[in-house]
Amino acid sequence: MPLKTLKQDTADALTLEWVLQVKNYKLTLDKNRCVGCQICSLACPKEAIRTEKQPKIQGQKTKKAKVDVDLAKCTFCGICDVTCPYGAIKVTLNGTHALSILAKESYPMLVRDIKVDNRLCEKECVDCETACPFSLIKISKIGFDGNPVENVAELSPTAKKRVQINLEIQKDYCPTCKICEVKCSPRAIKVAKAIEGKISINQEKCPEGCKDCLDVCPIPDALMLGEDKKVHVNELFCTYCGACKNVCLVDDALMVKRTKIHHTPIHSGTWNKALARITSPIDAVKELKTQADQNRRQAVTKRFIAKEIAKEAM
């Protein structure tokens, strides 16, 4: 069966295709959503994805690393799609976003644990909507008559109390930076980071006045320039994506370590290998040991339940 391969690189997207007689595989990298991080390149089992530093132009901000996909190596498996914390990559078959790695349960999905209690949202507040660095939050306000409310401040006190707040978050693109949680009304939004880790800067090696990592960091206030003209870290907002590490000019000046990935339950050799690359072999082993302990506890619990049922039946 003839196979036609296509690759197109534009300012907004990188597109790869396999065109067969009855099947059309397509990978699309949205460059507007891509932050130039390390996650997809580490997860790819074929090493088809790589990141490249971009030339720095004097007087301009540092550009994020360029992500490229080797068409000769890519198998359109969809692992990059599932693993990208920013939802920048989509893999489709005949135009449908249905990934076999999920259907066959050979790879997990990231868990973006975001809980919203609309009852705790202040009637006139839109802070989380304006604070989201990716414009993923949309707030709608409905009056007691069922009609949208444009300006809550113009309502009477009674009508204002009866306004219902609906807060929608595009979770598939959310890197769980927690900015909305901090900016919103207390306890109205609760975000658990999908990726846990540690980031640190060696101030002795960090060049004074250098802002390369700060220029490319996609999360406001995750990195800050201090009075000492050195970059400092605010781990509350950091997503540990590694975009900053990709552009750092000095070896060991900036350290990003991912220690845990929150994901749907899965038992897969493919995932175990990806986890070891994204985090570390030691952290991957820790997860495997935790899973083994959970399996043993479940087995013991089932055995006790079976014995109790047997006793009751006697």
C-alpha cells in the first residue's frame, strides 16, 4: 500500500502526516500553545522529538526553544499528545482524536485535578479569569431570571445575591500552575499540580543580569529577577516543564527535577520507561514499589472479605 508522508512547518503550527489509502495519521503541534519545554521530547519512545535553542537577537527577549519532530522516526503513537501538560500536540486518525494507546490502556492520561466551588465565588470577581496566563478560564453570570448578567454592580442587593456564577476551565490545556487558585476567592478553586518536582538556581553560576530563563517561562511570577539582579524561584507557580532549562546558557546554573507525575492508573512497560526519562529511574522505581504495595493490600483485603463471606455462608 503506498504511503505518502507530509511535513509542513509554519509560524503557527508544525504538521506531520501519513497518508494511506484508507487511513490518514496527523500530528499537529500548536506553536502558540507550545512553551518549548522538555516533556514531549523525554516521553517520546522513538526519540523523534527534539528541542533546539534559538539564536538570541541583541536587544530582544530570548525565544523559547524550538520543538521539532522527525517524520522518519515518528510513528504517530500519540504519547506526546497525552503527555504534553499544555495540550500543544494533537494526534488524529482520519480527523478523529482517538488514541490507541488510551484505548488499549498502554499509557495513562495526566490527571489535572481542578475543583471549583461556584458558591464561593464573589459575585463581582473576575480575578481568576484575567489572571490565567493561557486564557483558559471563562466566567459567566446568570441572574434569577435566567438571563446573562453583564454588570453585577448595577444590580440591587437582592438581585446580586441571586446571581449564579459559572466558572469553566479548559482543563485539557491547563498546566496546573495554581495561579487561579491564589488569585480567586479563598477555597473557590483548588488545584493539585499534575507534575511535582523541585527547581533551584545556583546563584554562584547564574550570570548577573541574565534573564534568558525568565524570558521564556510561561508562568508569570514562577521566576523573578531579584534586587541582586539574579533570577529567583517561586515554586508555588512552577509547573516543572523545563522550558527555562532548555535556554539556560550555563551548565548546572538551573536545576529542574520532576519527582512525581499524577496520572490515571495504568500498568504498562511503555509508561514505566517514559516515567524514568521524565523524572528519573529512582523516582520511577518508587512509583512501581508504591503500586506493588497497593496491589498487595488489595489482595489481602479481598482475601479477608472472601473469608468473612465464607463464614457467614456456613
